[in-house]
Amino acid sequence: MLRKVLGALAATVLMAGAASATTLEDVKARGKLLCGVNAGLQGFAEKQADGAWAGFDVDYCKALAAATLGDATKVEFVGLTAQDRFEKLKSGAVDVLARNTTWTMERETKFPFRFAGISYHDGQGFMVAKLSGVTSVFNMSQASICFVSGTTTQANVDDFFREKEMAYTAQTFGTIAEAVAAYQEGKCDAYTADQSQLYAVRLKLAKPEEHIILPEVISKEPLGPAVRTGDEQWFNIARWTLFALINADELELRGPGVAEAKEKSRKPNVRRLLGLEGTFGADLGLDAEWAARAIAAVGNYGEIFDRNLGAGSKLQIERGLNGLWDKGGILYAPPVR
């Protein structure tokens, strides 16, 4: 009887130990990071013809893999819809959600999530056909508007139109592709989404030049990566990987220059970021070169932005609010010190 009791107790202890394994331990044991991304949004996350993933959110996940596993290629990208993304994160199907997701109070209080920071400052806008003659959202009373369900977009339009005492008809769809198809078929007068998404969607229309994005922005959409609550270490790793990329941009530390900076730089901020001074890596549960690897793998925030969204991409989105705080934008990260 005693043996059975002791055996049961030992099994309980082992199960408790397994249940308390950290996300970092799970990632290391698995040998890869599971990253939830958009199933196909140009500039942010999209599977290429050769099977490789590319995009702004994809590069963040590669940086996180480089920081934690020492290899930016050790990522499995999981394409998620707006409807299933939160359940997949909650269930542990992904380690981090980097899917152009808006940070809101409800998503941190109602759901068991924490946002690691703001990776992209966005705002909701509208796209209409030029032939409609509509040049402002204030000309859209009684319009029919296409939405993707499971997002904040319809609630934002509800608030805006109610405040302005305007009316509209909602047409909701499960995916971006379905909503855009309906818009192109004339089933609705406008398509609404984050402005960054509108730029990407317009490029894929049959005749992009026949559509315009209206000037008004009706909401704040702070986009960023999210993780589950209850694991402060993983939250800090996800957060400070993002902050490391932003700090590198501020310090003008580019990906190709990391090796030389490690050897020659005497700037205290650079030396701390690259693990040459302090115990910042150890404090995260990582080695000293976690940030150096992340930056070397994908470049700094500015390089990531330009390559996927800005001047080096087809989208040609200006940095705007996503410019550094000392260069006209509001992008800001706490210092590594």
C-alpha cells in the first residue's frame, strides 16, 4: 500500500514538474519556435512560391528564434485566421502570436494574453473605387461596407458612424480573400481594414489604380506580438527581442555590421546591447549574445520595415508614426541598461 502511495506521489510530482515547464524550455526541447502569423498578408506574413515565409512579422519571429535557439531558421510558421488566432495561442498551439493583431484592453484582461509591445503603429481606413466619386468617409452615409469578422474593425466603424450620426450596412466575411472578392464584385461600396492591410490588398486587385484609400483614419491600431500570461520569462524574452531591434535602429546598428561592432565599438549602449557588458542575457535566461544574433539575422527595426513595408518593398509605406521618436515618429523602446 505504501509503495502505491509513494508511486502515486512520485507521479504527481513528475506531472507537476512537466506542467510547470516554461515556454523557453518547451521551445528548446522542441528545437523550433512555433509562430502564429497571418496566412497571407503581403508585407507582414506570406508564404512565397518556394515555400519560404517572408514579411515584417515573419522577421520578428526569426529574430526571436535566433535569440532563443541560436538559429533564425528554426521557426515553424503557423498560418492563422482572425477567428482562430486567439484560441491557438491560448491552447499552446503557438508560442507567440505575431499576426498584425491590435493590442486592446479586452485582449489583455478578458483573455489570458500579454502584448510584448507595439511593433507597428497603425490605424483603420477605407478603400473605395475611384468611380464611386467618394473622396472622404464623411460621404459614406448609407454605404455598404465589407469586413473580416473576428477583428476590431466593425466595432470601430460602429463607434465612428454612431458618433457622426451616419448609417451603414455591414457585410462580414471569414477571410480577407472573401471580403476583398465581395468588394471587387460590387457587393459593398467600401472595404475597411488597417491601413497597412489596405495597401497590401490594393496591390493584388485586378486594377489597383482604379481604387483609392481614403485619407481619414478612424482608430488607433497598435499592432504587436502577444504571448500567454503566466510565464514572465517568456514575456520578457518576446518583449526585449522587439526592443532590441528598435534600439539597434536608434543606435544605427545594422545587421551586417554586428560582427564589426562587437569587435570595435566603444559605445556603452552598443556594448550592452551586444552582450559585451552587463548580465542582460543571463537575466533573461539566455546567453550574452541573444540580441546580437537577433539583429545579425534580420537587421534592425528600420531594415525590417524598409525591406517588407517601406522603400525596399512593393508597398512603399512611409515610416510615419513608425519612425524613431527623435526623427518625427513615435517609435520608442526602453534602453538596455
